[in-house]
Amino acid sequence: MDRYDLMLQLPEFYRSVPFAELQRVLGEMVRRAGEDVDFTLAQLWPQTASGWGLAMWETAYGIPADVTKDLEFRRTRLLSKLRGQGVPTISLVQAVAASFANGQVEVVEHNDQYYFVVKFVSILGVPPNIDDLTAAINEIKPAHFDFIYEYIFHQWGLFRPYTWGQLAGRTWKDLREGQFP
């Protein structure tokens, strides 16, 4: 039973044409109101917010709303900011970096030299939003610490079994960061 079909809830007498049309219109209005409630409730959580709701979250946390970026990117940036609240620890930096990289990240401390290394261990190459990750880490790390990134790439030795002809049509970036031929 469709919960918005109001005609099904009326006696047979009211199912004549004028009442049927009225009930159909009212049912459509109730359906739309239900969708509006669901949409509005989705704005209460950064994981599901979109449009005006996401813009409000970004404003509340001092993040410039960039509507040219896709929703998932904006949500990731916001969630990173939320995770970045509190005492800056290595596990916090690791959680923030993992949320941007969509993969596993290790953080290696070099406290005596005032820096740490962010290693991307489950993805190849440079993550596409590395500039935003850098900004997020700069917001949460202690000011006197620096950091560097360590990436994983395919090396030339892995391609020895292939001829130049087999690898034709691929760029060096495709080879060092992509799937094997």
C-alpha cells in the first residue's frame, strides 16, 4: 500500500472523480513534504549534507565553500576539519591524511629533527587533492614541525619483461602510477 495514496484510506463513496482528483493532489503534496523532510534531515550530518546544508557546515568551520568541487570532495574536506579538532597527535594526522587519500597512510615521526613523514602505503602516485591535504595538515600540526610526503611508484625494473611496443600509448605517469599492462 502506497502511504501517500490517500484514496486507499477513504470509504468507497469518496472514490468518485472530484474526490479522487483532490485526494491525488493532496497525496502528491504529502509525498513532496515527506521528501523535503528527508532532504532537510540529511543536512544535519556532514556525511550526507549537500547544497545549502553543506555550505552551512563549511561556514561554521571556517572552510570557504567551493561549489566548483564535487560533493564528496567537499564532505571529505569538512570531515577532515572535524577530525582535526583537538590535540594534534600522530594518529590525528594519520586519520586526516587517510580521509583525503582514500587509502592507508602511515606517519613516521622524527621529533629530534622537528618533522614527520606522511607515507601513502596503499595507493600509487600522488593523491589528486594533495594541496587540500597539505592545508589540512598545516592547520592541525604544531607550528614548529614540518612534514614531507612519501609516495609509492612503479619503478623501471618492473617493466623489464615488456617491450617498448607493448608499452606504447601509455605515458610515464600511467606506467608509474597505474595498473600494469
